[in-house]
Amino acid sequence: LKALNGDTPASKGRVFLFNQELSENWQYLKTQIGYVPQDDIVHQQLTVRQCLFFTAKLRLENLSDDDIDEKINQVLTDLNMLDKKENLISNLSGGQRKRVSIAVELMTDPLIIFLDEPTSPLDPQTVDDFLGIMKKLSEKGTTVLMVTHKPEDLEYMDEVIFMADGGHIVYYGDSKR
């Protein structure tokens, strides 16, 4: 996953995103990629709004505070989190914190978002809600690439790749088969 998103260089071969080789086009492609590691990437002492506001100030250029607030509201609405905007991150559930980590990445409107085992800390009801939100995100045009070890997650996927030791592809295709 890290080789695909540019976090770690590939040990062999080349990675192409949107028909562009990743390392050769890194300056552009890094602006199109979102990456949420398995562990939360958010500062627990901030409110959700503060976290996203500071993210916008660091990553987005030439946006007014009003434009940033509008973007925060849109992202949180997409993730069913608008009602948690003023909550401290430390007071959120594991699933809500995962959505905030994703919101951080969605602030830049990536074309593709990589998720590393996002459902592992979640209870079954939260998993269904979360995967439904990811499905809606993909329907809006964002490619969602997710690593999971839970077969039950696959019902929300359009396509799957099963890999064996050494990175060998065992199956690639429709998730409904």
C-alpha cells in the first residue's frame, strides 16, 4: 500500500496512477492522493473543526476562512459527522476518529484515497455505516483503495484483489463472485 501511494518507494517495478509513473510525477500526483494509515493521524486535543481548519491552512492555498468553513461542513456532511464538528477528537469513538482521519485527507479533494485496514477497530454496526459512507464517496468520483483482512467488508467493494505471500495476485475481479 505504501509503495502504491508513494509513502515508501517500490523495491522493484514501477507504480502508475492515472497513466503517470509515480516517482517521475510525484510533485503533481502527491496532490491527488489521500492516505489514511491504520493508526489515527489526528491530534486528540483539538476539536474536529480545529483539526480540519489547520489542515486546510497547511494544505490549501488562497482560501478564506469562510471558504474553509464551507469545505469543512461539506466534508463532514459527506462523512455523516457534521454534528461532531465542535467535539474534541479525544471524546470521539474509534469509528468517528477514523472518519476524522479520512476527513483530513478529503479536505484536498484527492482523486484516490488509500485506507489501511480502516474497519479493524470498528464494531459490526459501525463497519456497515463506515463502508456505506466509503461507497458513497466512490460514487461521487473518488477512487477508494482499501486494505482489509475482513471478508465481510467485500460486499461494499466493486472490485477486489486477493494477494498471496510475496505480492502475487491470486484473484482480481468482481467482488460478487
